[in-house]
Amino acid sequence: MGWQRKILRVNLSKGTCVPEPLNMDLAFDYIGQRGLASRYLISEIDPKIDPLSSANKLIFATGPLTATMAAASARYSVITKSPLTGGIACSNSGGYFGAELKMAGWDMVIFEGKAKKPVYLHLDNQTATLLPADGLWGKNVWQTEELIRQAHGDRQLKVSSIGQGGENKVLFAAIINDTHRAAGRSGVGAVMGSKNLKAVAVRGTLGLTVRDPKKFMEVAAASKAKLAAQYETNTNFPKYGTQSLMNLMNEVGGLPTRNHRQNRFDGAAAISAEAMHAPRADGSTNIVTNQACFGCNIACSRISRISQNHFSLKDKPDYRANSGGLEYESAWSFGAQCGIDDLEACTYANFACNDYGLDTISFGATLSAAMELFEEGVITTKQTGIPLPFGSAEALVAMVELTGKGEGFGKELGMGSLRLCQKYGRPELSMTVRGQELSAYDPRGIQGIGLAYVTNNRGGCHLRAYTPAAEIKGIPQKMDPLLTEGKANLVRRFEDTLNIVDSSGLCQFVKFAWTVMGDFREHLEAACEGDFSADNLWLIGGRIWNMERMFNLSAGWDPKGDTLPKRLLREPVTVAGGIEKVCELGDMLPEYYSLRGWTKNGVPTKKTLKSFGLLG
Amino acid sequence: MANNILITASKCTGCMTCEMACSFTKEQIFRTVHSRLRVFDFIADQGRFVPYICTQCSDAWCAQACPVDAISLDPNTKAWIVAESKCTGCRACTLACPFGSISHNSAVGKAQKCDLCGGNPACVEACPTDALTFVADESMGLEKMRLWAAATSGSATEVTAAPG
């Protein structure tokens, strides 16, 4: 148990919804969610397909711990082949939708083919119906959720959908649930749009059980107590959210600024967590409250209200209400990366990205690349329509809407940073790995994250090996962010443990207080049948990683692409202690390949694949 | 003296752990739809969640309405309890209750409501933020009174909004 042991296969070309049993042999080898759904995807599609063709598949997947009493059990993931990176995409989201899908009795929903006309899937527990989405197509996420609830007369329906961004196949379009939680990265929303699939709406009242309920409740309570006893999870995240990182990263010289021209932003304080709490002229604050996802006793989510007289709200009544506020990555991409210190404009961009269904990191980072092209004189107002200098809040507010709508210069921004910079002959200005925009940590000031960006199976992102936990926060042990020694092993171990976390259905943030081989293993053992010994968990973690890598290589990733933008390797910045640094990737990558059992060119050996059961 | 569940909505984060704990305690399954307590989302306009649960009326509308006397008062906990063996699932109680806090469980065809878990409510135990606490009936409003007292004592010049 833990698993519902059931998946739904929806063929959009034929208009059919067919349930089938979950392959339990695979579940024991890949757990659930990211690992298991990736295994299904990889065995069912040709790696060479065009990600936006009907041959691609799109999987919504929960894990065996999703919607249980375990802490932070809200998570579901969307797995597909990415149109942004050409490799595997797995984007993970919180809120309430994932738990509802699980309680409706499904471990996964696999979408195949392409609908002739826009449709949405309605799931009333085990009753699955494809319905026409004519009246929804063209609408953004917030309105889509409301219209679907109205159509079914059910206030409790949970909805995951795309806005105009996904419909227009913006290459970094997100899928949004519960108005402001995002399966954000790698363009999963564009794949959904390419299939003419507008939304998944679910009501789940069947519930679920676990293998040993008494033991499970004991483990859950003991592990929640650890979260309640740790400063990050009991104070810092509830009060300041991930935004608590803004001033910290700026201090250590790890805050990428103006498309990575600098590593510190003089406006950081103005867009920080502390600024969100500071009274505005009318006495109100940007932050309204914090919010939890389903089952979470951390509650790091931000709820914000834009200053009601801010210029961005002119003619935008929908954005006057409270909604999901700035996370660190988003505040950085709209703010520091674009040189913008207007907190309210950044909050507006956040609301708009959630409504249009755009990935906040990629949008902000793509705009910053455009701003550099503009300042270099490569593009002018002839292309952009309005001036795009670094620091322009007006440009941020205007461009987010144009990008979602696919109009004017927004259509070019919708290609992402790499394709934009290539188009104008300056690919070196794109701060991407494998075509995906990097996150909010400068690898010149935090060396380990540079390796993590490069080895990441979904391209540039911080969520496959979050080295700043060790390098900056000292969790579980402090490592010097400026040294490369030991980072290859740190990244490898982080990757393999997060493979397990992402496959379980829980949020990565519990890792600030838990160990994977302790707390996680205990949860899985109490909830599920199968072997979840530490030895087998390490094997599963490595298996998932090598499987993803092999898919990407088969899809056409050249191992030579395991590198960073030249700026980060060649243009030094002043980091902690006044030292000039670039990212010393060459000191870390060969050791990483060796630790992984890969050739010196970065290809898994047959022996390695065999050890994970990935051959034949 | 009996205790009752005190709701402090301003502390609720919307994590639904109370609903999970209730459904698990009552039905040994994670199924929030059958939680006796429910959490409502007023984030967009009011910026808060509000949990809601049976107040255990002294003179209970649900018990008055029940045609088969299936709802009776537990003398120890002062909670109104539905005797499933007597309940016919006629839903008269759900119509009578002005607060909607007794409902019909369609899985078993019976009325369901909070019974205070025999004096140790699982929802209170599970709440991570003390939005739910189990306090003596007579001291229910005490904390609010204390805050108002501080606000109206004349010395607190910075208080601009009502407490709570």
C-alpha cells in the first residue's frame, strides 16, 4: 500500500480513458512519482521524438507517500520530454492538487497523443471524462480554475492547468495548480498545450491506506517533531520563506546580478524577505501571511498583496487580491538578475507568471539576457518596442504579459534565453545549461552548485543537488563554498538522495531536518511493501540517475555539453574574502564522472548500467 | 470541568493535517472528505484559512431534531455523540444544525460529527501551529479578553486594529 496501484491512460487522439494496474515490479525498483513515471515515459517513447509532437507523452504522477500523514506530503510531478532542453523533464509541485489526485485513487495519469480540439480531463474519483474546453481555451489559469468549478458546481474540485503561456507553447511554460503552485521548469506547460489539453480537474474522496498504519503514524509524528525543532523549518521558512536567502546570498557573493555580470546586487535588501515584512506608506505590508501545502508543518509559502496604488495594477483588477508571493528564485530572477529593485513590480510579475502559466526563473532570466542584448546595442526598440535597460520595472511588467500572450517581443522571449541569444548571434550571453536558465546561485561564489548545474539531468537548475545547503547553510555539514575539494562526492550523494525524495511524494524541504536513509527509509518501510533498506535505496537512487542520463544521451545530448556558460568559467568576480574567482568546473567534473562509474567522456559504462539493472 | 476545542483562525496555515488526523482516527484511512472538522480557504480576499467544527451546543439542535434519539450527550466530555446503531441516516440533524457541523457520511449512510475523541481530540494533537487548542470551556474567551484588555487599558497607543 501507499500506492493506489492504479494508473489511468488517456489517449487524447482517440478520446479514451482506460485504467490499468500499476506495474508493481517497477514500483519496487523506482518507488513512484519522478523515478517511476520517468521509467514509464522512457520505456514508452522514442528519445528522438519532437517534444511538441503528438508522439510525446505527459505524465502526472504522485508518490507512495503523497496524501499520507507524513510531513509535506503534497507533491506530484509532471514528467515528459522537455521542449526547452530536449532531455527529460520532471517538474514537481505542491499545493492541494497532488493529494486530491491520489485520494481519487490514482498513482499516475498518462496522457498520449493529441486532442483534435481543446479538452480537459475531469476525474470524479474513478470516473474519468474528457470534456470540451472550448470556453476555457484562451483563458488564463485563475479564470480556468474558477470556470471549471462553476461548470461542475463543485467548490472542492482541485485544478491543474495551463494559461495562455502553455497554449502559445512558450518553451518555458509551466503547469499551475491551486492558483499559485507550479510544476514550473523545462516547459512542461508547452507540452500540455501542444496536446490541446487545457486542464486536469479532480475530486478525490476515496482516501488511502498504508501498510502499517500504527507504525506509520509513529514515524510521521517523530519526524514532524524534528521539523518542529529545527530553526530552518520551524522559524526561518515559516516567517521568511525561501526569500530568507536573498540577503544571505548577496553577502556571500553568490547572488547572480544583471545576467551574471555581477554577483552582488545593491538593491537586494529592497527585494528581500525583510522588505516583504516592512510597512509600506499606507501601513500595509507586501506579505499577508504564510501558507502550508497539504500536510506540511513548515508552511513556507508566501501570500502577498501588491501595493494597491502600484502602477502595475492599472486595469488589472484580478491582481489586486492576495495570491502567491515571491519565492527566493522568483524574486532573484525578476529582481537581481534584471537589476530591478521594485518589490511590487516583482510581485506583479510573479502573479502574472502564475496566471499566464510561465516559469518564473526562466522568464526573468530570459528577460535579463534580452536586457544585456539591449544594453550591448544588439537589439533596439525596433525589436523590443519599449526600452529594455537593466533595472526597468516598466519593462518587466510589460514583457511578462507580452510573453504570456505571445505578442510583440514577448514572442521572442518565449523561446527562452539560449534561442534568443543565438538568434542575435550572441549565444555566450545566455546563462543556461542545456538550454535551461540557471537558478539563483552564482557558481563563482558557490563552487559546488556549478557542478550541480552541469550534471543535472534536466538542465540548469538547483533542485537535483542543492549544494548551498552544505556550502552556505552547513546542513548537514559545512563545506567551504570556495573550494572544489569534496564537491563531486557531495553532488553525487545529493543527487541520489533527492532522486528518492522526489520519487516518494514528499517535499525536498524536509531534508533540512531529516536524513534520507533514516527518516525517509522509515516512512517508506511503514507505508509500502518492498525492500527499502539503505543499500537498496542507494541502488534505486543511482538507478534513476543513470536511467535519466542514458535517456538524455539517446535523445541527443552530447556529453561535451556538460559545461557552464563561458562567463562563469572565464570572467572572475569578487567573492567572500575579497578573492577573485571563476567556477573551477574542471577540478570537479572528472572526479564526478569517476565516482559515477562513467567514462572520462561522461558516458555510463556497461558495468555501471549492469550494476543498476539497467542493461537488458 | 469539560474542555472544548478553541479555534484561533489567525494561526491556521491551511495544512489540513487536522482533517487527516480526524479521518484517520475515525476511519483508519487518510480521507479528508470524512473529517468531522473542515478548513476553509479565504486567502484571496481575507488572507487566512478558517477551521470550523461542532461547538457542542448545550441544547443541541441536532439531538432535538433526531427522530430516533440517536444523538446523546456524553456526560464526561460534554460532546454530543451519534449512536450509529440507532442512526437511520435520515439527515434531519443536518437540516437542523444552523452551523452545518453535522454531516452525512455517504460511505456508511450515517450522520457524523465531532465527538471530541473521548476527551483527547486527534485534530488538536496534530495541529502544528496551535490554531486548534483544547481548553476549559469557561476559559474559551480568556485570551481574546486579555488582548482587548491590553488594547483598551489606555496605555497601549500603538494598537490600531482589534485583536484576534
